Amino acid sequence: MKKRYDKDNIEHEALISVEQGRITNALGRFILSRAEEIVNYSFYTNGNEELRQALVDDAVMRVCEKFLYYYKEDKSAANLIITMIYSTMYNKMVGLKWKDVYGQRIKGNLYTVRDGEKVKLLIKYIKDDFLSKKL
């Protein structure tokens, strides 16, 4: 059985990254390849390439920003990276209930009055790029 990556090599690259204060190229390639693999096999994007790429981008950016902060020597760097990728992608998918791929809110609360009582409704925003022309 072929191994997808060498865990000892990832640990070595993580230690070098900590010493340098930045992610090494080899560790960066590992992060990107794991993100690509995880999005392809663990998340259903319904063929939406834009969503797929947004998941990869967000996960890679978060790992690159936070890895050195969370990494502890003698802990599994590969496991930390994979866990961070999964959690970032999962949170992005959950967040799509409220925001689009670009982070713009797509739902919000609207208060109306029905039969003399204040009613709170959750509505989906309708984006109109040509609103200023209509005004």
C-alpha cells in the first residue's frame, strides 16, 4: 500500500517552519494537497467549482496563518493540519446558510406587524446590482 505522505517528513518540515517563523515550501505543498484531497472526497459541492475553490482557499489560508501558533513539538503536525482543514471547510459549509461564498450575508431578520403583533421573519436577501439605475 502506497503512503500518501511521510509523517516523519511532515514533522521535520513543521520543526523547520517553527524555527524560521514561516511555513516551508514543502509544508505548504502538503497543506495544499491535503486541502485538495479533502474537498474532493469529503465535501459535496454539486459541481460548483467556485465553492470548491473557496473551501480550499479558506482552509489553506487558515492553516498558514494559525499553524505555527497551534503546533506543539512531539504532537502530530499532519494531524493538526488535516483537522484544521476539515474544521475550516465544515465551518464554511455551515456558514453558507447565512452567507454566500464571498462572505456576503444572504439571510437576515425582518420585523413586520401582523394582526397588531410584531413578528420576526427570517428572509433571504435579494441582491439587485442595478438598484441605483432604478432609483
